[in-house]
Amino acid sequence: MFEVAYRLFEMAALVLCVHNLSGKKVKADIYNTGFIALQLTFMQMIQYEIASKQMYFAIYLNFFVYVYVKFNDTIKKTTLKWLLSTALLVLYK
């Protein structure tokens, strides 16, 4: 139970971080909700060994696609936002 709450807050932190890097306000829309739901699903599947631990790349790929689709930036800007927000989250942990 606490692991799910922890992961939920982690995904919310990613969403907040990427929005702050973009200078945009966070709104509860289909992109944010879908991203968090998909990330939680992947993490739970890995936790319960439904999917292999090698599927972690899908979590990072999903985050990259989310940033690309949500903010409609170039690949270069998307990569920069993705790297910065991932680095900030790692430093936070």
C-alpha cells in the first residue's frame, strides 16, 4: 500500500518538475492522468514479476514520449527536459 503511494508521489513529482522546467502550470488533463496511470501500471507489473525487470526502459521511454507529446517541443528540447527532470529526481532521492 505504501509502495503504491510512494510511486504515485514520485510520478507526481516528475510531472511537477517537467512542468516547472517548461514554465507551465500543472492541470489535471488526460496526458498527466494517463502518464501517471501507465507508469504506475508498469511499476506494479515489474513489482509483481508479471513483467521482467528489463522492462524499466519502458518507463523511461514512456516519460520521454509524455514530455514530447505534452509540450510539442523539438526532440532536442524534449531530451533536455527529460534529462534534467530525471537528474533532479535522482538527486532528490
